[in-house]
Amino acid sequence: MVSHEEWDQHFDPTRREQRRESKIAKRTDRSKYKVTDKLKKSHEQPKKMDIEGLLAGKVIHIRSQEIEVATEETTVSCSLRGSFKLDRNLKKNLVVVGDNVLFEPITPTTGSVHYILPRSSVLCREEHLHRVRQQLVAANVDQVLITVCLAEPSVKPSILDRYLIAAEKGHMEPVILINKLDLKDRYPKESLLVDECLRLYSSLGIKTIALSTVTGEGLDQVRGVMKDKVSVFSGQSGTGKTCIINVLTGLALRTGSIRAIGKGSHTTTSTNLLRLPFGGWCIDTPGIRSFGVFELTKEDLQEAFPELFKQPCAFKNCWHRGELGCAVPEAIEKNQISSLRFSSYTSLLESIEESRRT
């Protein structure tokens, strides 16, 4: 027979709940880690007393573990303070070109980054290999110049739409650049696709410019868009991002050629912040084969594809995959919705649902 004392100790719901809360408190007690916790937060929330002796600068180039930070007077090669290592959780990289930082000078040409100041905007992507970590591309920029081209390689609307969503999520203005317009006569089929993209994205209120670094067509428009702003070039390999920058800046950054299979090669291997002669800055980034939006949600799709969600479907929670009463198929037949956009939407929706299953 169980005594009252044994009941109180082992079976009483109130005492059982108290024991459970005590165990949780022990597991979440960080007092033994308070030194490392302090370090972990120290570079995120600088206090006036902590920044004495530190200098302000902007990250203009990153090479392996070396971070080039520019001040008004000079450029310093910095490393990350050791406490940053504690933050390597869901981020592949912690500091990125465009970041404003506070660093401790060690020698006239070297230093140690202590704080990354709050970002006004950030372009990021899903890490390609594991797809669970965030990979930062650039920070504190005004606009993303999403660069595609008519051919070699041909424009891929699905990647284009992914960049548009990433720009929206990162608080940046998207601008679509369609390069290699000089190939129009050689690629009539691809030329029709480009014309459709120009009409489609312009109708959605997105600034879209067709250009050619060979003929010079559209380059004045690009200069006008970039003047006195911070812009980041991003897009597939081989779309001519570096060629455009060379023409605009007068630099001679290394460029590559298209491989026999029609895909671009990764000529740009690092990210650089460059001053524009007509005012403003631009960031050149390495090309990519594919682009995954980090932490993409169905709600993001609702914002990115408003023309789909304005349709008078039978049910308010319709996700436009051919459900009974869905109005989207009929709208596509009547050319009220672009089949290109619908194809991008279904691809993105499938990627969200697949990530939830894994």
C-alpha cells in the first residue's frame, strides 16, 4: 500500500509538475556559460564603453579568412574576433561585403573585427550543399541588379523569380538586366522569350532593362539606375555581370567565356565592393548555377505572385495546383496569367513542400 508520503513525492500532480519545471530550469540555466554568452552577444550590441579605441569601416572584400575593411584613410586586413565562432549556427558566413563594422587596429595594416553593425538590407541565399544554412551574399545595398541574358546561357524565369523573392525578403529594390541583346538575330526563339519577359516583368512594376556591352545599347539606362546608389550584381554564371561592370567603371576585371555546353564558368570567385566613376558603389558577386531562397514560405509566394492570388477561386485557401474550383488554369488559357510565372510558382511551391517532408 502506498503511503501518503510516497504519494506526495511520486504521484502528486503538483509535485510532479514542480520537479519537471526544476529539470527544465537546470537544463536552461546558462550561468556556467555566462562568460561565453557575454562574448557571444558582445559584438551584436556594442556599448559606448566597449567601443573606445575601435575604428569604423566598411567591408569591401573577403578572401578566405581575410577581411578587407576600408576606412576614410586606408584599407586594413582584418580577422574575425574569436567570439564570432559561437554564432556559426544557421549561417554559413557571418560577415559579408557591404557590412559596416567596428574593428580594433593591431598594426597600421591589420586589425580584428569586434562588431558588425545592424544591416539595412541583406541579400542571402540557401546554402547550396546542405540547404539548411543561410549564405550571405551582400549587405547594406539599395538594389539587386538581377542579371540574365538572351542566350549563352538563356534566361531562366524560375531563377529570376527566386531572386525577386530574395530581394523583397532582404528589403532591396530589384532591377532586371537582360544582357547580350546583340545575339538577337542568332537566337530568334530565345529573343521571343526575352520580349515576353520584358513585357511581363514591366507590367508587374519591376524595372527591366535590355542591354548589350557589345553595342552599348541600354548602358545609359543602367548608369542612370545605379547613379548614387549601392547596387549588387547577381545572377547565373556567364550572364556578363563582370563585363557590364568593366564597361561602366573602366576596370579590367577578369572575365571568362561560355563553355561548349552553353553554361557559364565561375570567372568571379570572390565578392568585391567597387566605386562607380559616376557616383555610387557596386558589388560584383560570383555566378551561380541555381539559387535557393532561404526559409521560403507559402506566404512569400502569396506576395511574390499577386496575379495568381487575385483570381476568383471557389475557395479562399486555394493554392492553385489545379484544385476543384481553381480559376488559375482558365486565366492562363485567356492569357491573363503568364504560363512562365505559373511554372515558376509551382516549382517554388513544390520545393517548399519537399523541404517540409525532409
